Amino acid sequence: MAAILTPMQVPLRLGTLEIPGRTVVRSGLRWLREDGQICHAGEVVAYCSIDVWSPKGKSATPGPFSDERRDFQVAISTPVSGRLHHASGATRGGFFDQLNMFKWFEDFVIGHIDVASPAGATAEAAEVQLLMLAGRRTTELAEVRSGMMTGWYDRSRGWRVQGDGPMGTLLSLGTCELDGVIKGERSAFLEIFEAIEGSAHVVFMPDPPLVPSARFLAEQIIRTPAQFQEIAQDFTAALVNGEVQPAAQDWLFAGAFLMGLQRSPITDSYPILSRSGLLEAGPANAVILSLNAEPMHLLRHRKLGYSIWIHGWRMVELGKAVSQWFAANFELAQRSVADIQSDYRALIDLIRERAPETQILICNRMSTSEAEDVQNYAGFDAPLGATLMTVNAKDLNLMLYDLARERDIAVVDIDAIAAEFGARAHLHVDVHQSGPMQAEIRAEVLRILDARGVPGFVRRRRHRA
Amino acid sequence: MLLNLILPRFNPYMSTAIIDVVYPKVGDAITIGGKLMDVTIDLSAMAPHDCPPISYYRLIGRDRVWLRRLDVAVGGEPEVGASLALFSTEPDEELDSAPAREIRVSIAGIMGRQAWPQF
């Protein structure tokens, strides 16, 4: 005889989150699921802002998250499936749900889940699951607290600590085609964490204004503070003393440009707030790069020799002073496919010199075009790779496979996935994928990380699509 | 027989193309696979945040013809459907009849200079 099931209320409590000697504070909750909505275990139902205050007050001493504290958030998942009910007072609206006005109490109950249980069963409160999110603003002026990870960040990241196993860090350093793959539809890493179990940490670096080519990333690793100072002085002196008076947009660009040159994300380490206190992660266990970040020429500073790339359409939008500085001080340095391979080798060796176990993943390029219907190649000058975009992409993809054999890297075969999905329906201008295609690429990235044993990136057996 | 070349919509978002290069001169014979024109499709105005909004294409002839009239010049920006050129299948054919059909062309994305106004 079947047991009679009745609704049982499972209270959802925040659970422990503390750092000895500091105070963890939070905002009110912003709900992502309606009161009364059915939710599955592991589903993110709400989020709030969070901060770690020092003993002497909000800003007396810099805390471990001092450069992320204004966009430090936690996404809250239900540990059990059932019908969600919000607790009164969990959300306060307005600034109360944006600013960190409340102490984090482990016994605070945000709501409850109605689960179907045998009659007479009693439920203990369940601890919610936490996905921590942090954005490092390009400038503290970028005040955008409208949602989850909605600011202008030069780095955003998410992590979840589960159990005592080792935590792995994935660092994404590609162009825009990795944006949705890594950060997902809500730009808050929800999909990638829903697809894995274990303690994992995902870091995303965007490509504006400086595109993360292999040579640029290698130069970031080896650039000394003195060399950076020389670059900064050269740039600022040129702006101040140039013929064109810099306008506001020149200075805004200058700040982001110098910030990008100064960073070295591959060697970064990161503070991690967890149920068991403050941990440290990084440098990354796995780095994912993109062949779309490797144009056939880079901009090289004539005097100081450093190399950068900025997407052409951004250059069109530059202020006059910065634009003139580029024209006067940089040259376009042509690169061959072999040069790009050489840059990759140098970067991979630099990374593994410091952390030999680092896994490197590189996304290849879509190498066919829906606009192309060539039946006769007589009208294209040899070598075809220097003339035709699609042949160039094929040459670069082949180079990646040679590199994979030589340096034991993994190729994320976007070319094959795009062909299987159909570019007309799923790929805009050879780069921007549809949601389903992003999900497929994400699954492929996670399959590679799992197969290569990157800690924390174990795929869930039954991933909800 | 007269054949015309009109600007095709080979990118679903394009409305015009900028003529970068016209390879043949009026009167030149075009072989199968001969270069006709290189064009730039600039989608910056409609999709400023989409990368890459500027792309480059080459039009290749797939008929054995003679170029008899050019309707565009380098730097021009004809709209989709505009006449670019008129060809004939004989070198000295009269041009007073209507084109029998469009010239067959192949189109391919080519490596263009980057959209850097500074260089």
C-alpha cells in the first residue's frame, strides 16, 4: 500500500559564513523565484550582496575582498526540491536589498520549501547552498547594482566550496565568444555551476579594451613593475603634452588601458570565502584561451616594444588624443600562422614553468562561412590562407592541432560544434553563438576539464539542460 | 547576351556595400574565376557592439564575359539590388537590349585590412 504523502515544510537557513576577527554582512534578498513556485534541488532562488567588514568598521583596513567588495554577491540555492515560500522580512526592497545592512546570521531563515513526505514526518531546517560571486570593477565609478553581476568589471568570478576536496580554478581569457559559454545567460556563472559538482572556481576576464592574445598574456607575465611604469609614463606624458587636448573619453580609455597592461591574470591568486572560512585559490589550474584573440597582426609600440590588440571597431570610437597617440607610436606588426604558434608555445611554457600541471584549453575558429560559395579558386591569390578568411581559419585550426600534440593542450572544437548545429541558425558573424550552441560548448569545456582531472570540475551525472 | 551584376544580399544584415577594388576595366575579358570586385560590409551603424561589424568580400565571375559598363566607382556605397556593372558574352555586342540574366558570381570572405582609422 502506497504511503500517504503530505506537504512538509523544510525551513531554509543561511548557515555558517564567518571569518575569525571579521564580520560577514549582507543585504536583503532579491528573489529569482516567485513565492509558490516549484524549484528543484540546486536551483538558485535568490541572491544578495555580501561583504566582510574589518573589526574597526566598514573601511578601516582593506579586507581580503577590498577590490571586489562593492560587487560581492552570493547566489542562494535550495538544497531540496519542492514549492518555495518566501519568509516575510527576507527582502526589504530598495537599497535595503543592495547595501550590506544586516549581519549574516547562520540561523536566519529565508523561507521554506514544501516537500511531499510521509504523513507525520518532521523536517529539520536545511542549509542553503551558496554560490559566491565577485566582480572587480574597472573603476569604482561603475556603479551598477541592478542585478547579479551587472557592473563593468575587468574580472568577474564565481565559486562554490563543497566538502573537503581540492578546489580547482578555471580562468577564461578569450574574446566575446567565451562570454556566454563561461558566464551563462544571466552572466552569473549559474549554468556552469549547475553542471558540475565539487569545489570549483571560475574566473572570467573580458576582452575590452585589450584582447588577450598569447603574446600579450606572455608579456603581462614577465613585465616588471619598472617596465609598466615606463609604459604608463610614456602614455600619460604623450596625452598631457600631445597636440590634441584629451577629452573625458580619452582619460576613461587611458585608465582601462593601463589597468589592463598592469594586470597579469594568469599569475593571480584569489581570496575565497567559504563555510569553513577564508581560503585562497589560484593560480588557475586550467586556462581557456581563444584563437579569435589571435589576429594576423598586432600593434607594437615603436619605442618600448610591447604588443597589444584592440578590436578595430573600438579603435573607431576612441577619443582624438588617444587615437593620435596610437597612430604616432604604434606599428602594425604582421604575423604568420607560425608566429602565432610560437607565441602560444612561449605562453604555455611560461605558465607551466610556474605551475607544471596547468591545463590549457584553446577554442578553435569556425572555418566555414554561410556567405561563401566558392567554386573556383583562380580569383584568390596564393597562399589562400593569406587571402580567404575561411582558409586562414583552417590553417590556424590545423596549427592548434599540431600544438595540441606538441604541448599537450586541449582544443575546444567550436568549428565542429558550429558545423553540427548549423551556422546560419546558431552563429552570428562566425563568432556569436546561440544559447543552445553556448550550452554545447560549455558542456565540451566541462568534459575536457573532467577528463583532464581538473579538481572540482566533475560533471553532474544528470545535468539539467 | 547581356548580363548584369547587381549587389546581392550575401549578409542577412547588410543594406549596402562599399566598393574597395574594381579589378577589370571596361572592355576587359573576364575568365571563369576572374576577380570582379572587393567590397566592405560595414555593420557598425546598426550593430556597434557586435564583433566584427566590418568584413570584406570578393566577388568572382563564373561566366566568360566582357565588362562593358561600370555603374559604380571605388569608394561608392551602392545599396543591395543596385546595378554594379553590365557584361556581354560577346566583346562588341550592342548594349541597347535588356540584360538576359545576372552574371553568375561566387562570393567569399577575404582577409581585409583591419578597421583601424589610425593605420
